[in-house]
Amino acid sequence: TQLLEQSPQFLSIQEGENLTVYCNSSSVFSSLQWYRQEPGEGPVLLVTVVTGGEVKKLKRLTFQFGDARKDSSLHITAAQPGDTGLYLCAGPRAPGGTSYGKLTFGQGTILTVHP
Amino acid sequence: GAVVSQHPSWVICKSGTSVKIECRSLDFQATTMFWYRQFPKQSLMLMATSNEGSKATYEQGVEKDKFLINHASLTLSTLTVTSAHPEDSSFYICSAREGWGSHSPLHFGNGTRLTVT
């Protein structure tokens, strides 16, 4: 079973600070996804990265896929209280396989941004 | 965009009763639906994979007789928690896969909070 190790598990910062969340595995993934989830709601897809070394930006969020496709990171610049939530990385279950919908999730990072 | 509707959004039931949770794809046909369970401040754990017209595939450790899954159409899957107990209290989330492509998009429902008293 492929595992995704996410760190840190908890992150509490002040508004305006920068932060990085890491998602690591010993297995190769064909793609990785990042989700954000708020309490009482389902996860919302932020981005999918599919190419080794790929960098994607979504406003203040920067996502990177490792060259070997075994790791990914999410960097938030100048965090805001609205960024508070649970951030999850996820990848397809099949080793190196394509995404057929069955996902393995990392443990999640609970981010709290204080005003 | 594609929407997955989960109903109810929350439910409280007494121990020993059964609860049915519905997952509907509103504007697309869901080739496959997935059921996840999530405890507070934890990640999502896959419970089962549901394909229309066939039996669900359960993950190791998930009791198929306790968590009954029915996928009668391409737009509806149901999860029934039978003889619920307090330890079944959790947040249940479904996702639906749109299309057959290797990177076909997944859409998540908003979850159902089950509390068993």
C-alpha cells in the first residue's frame, strides 16, 4: 500500500507569515492532488500535479511536484485567516498508476492563521 | 461545475438503528463512487468503491455487512450503516468519478455527520 506522509500535522501562524506543507512518499505517483477542507464540508480540489518538477501557482499558493514524483509541497505566501483549514495531499492508489479515483490521502495538515 | 449532493448533511440516531446516506451526482454520470470515513481532525479513509450495477469493493477491515452499499444507477449510491453503534459516529464523505478517462475528475460531496447515541 502506498503511503503519503504529510507534515507538519499542525501549523499555527500569524497573518502575513509564509508556510510550507510537505507530502512525501517512498513510492512514485503518476499524479498528486492537494485539497483544502473546512469543518463540516467535503474536500475541495486545489490542484493536480502530474509532471515531475512541475510548479503550479494559484494566487498565493505555490504547488511543486518533485522531480522523481515521490513528493510534493504546498507553499502559502502571506497567509490570511481565510486560509485556515485542513490541507490534504492525495494520490492514486495504484503504484505509479493513473488516477481511477481511488485515492490515498496524507494525514492532513491543520492550518490556523491568526489575525 | 459538477456537483455531488450528499443527504442528509447530518443525522442523529439511536444505537441499534440503521441509517441510510445518499450520494447523488447532479449533472453528470458517475462511473464510480467512493465512500470515505473521517474522524475529527484526521484524514479521509477509503471504505469502499462502488460501481453501478455491481457489488461494492470494500477496503480491508471494513465490514461489508455493516456498511451496505448500493449503486443502483449512474447518479446514485447509498451507504447504509446497519445496527449503528456510538463508535460508528463519524463524518462520511462520498466522491464520484466523472467519465472513464485515466485522469477523469473526482467530485466530493459535502459529507454527512453521523452521531449515534
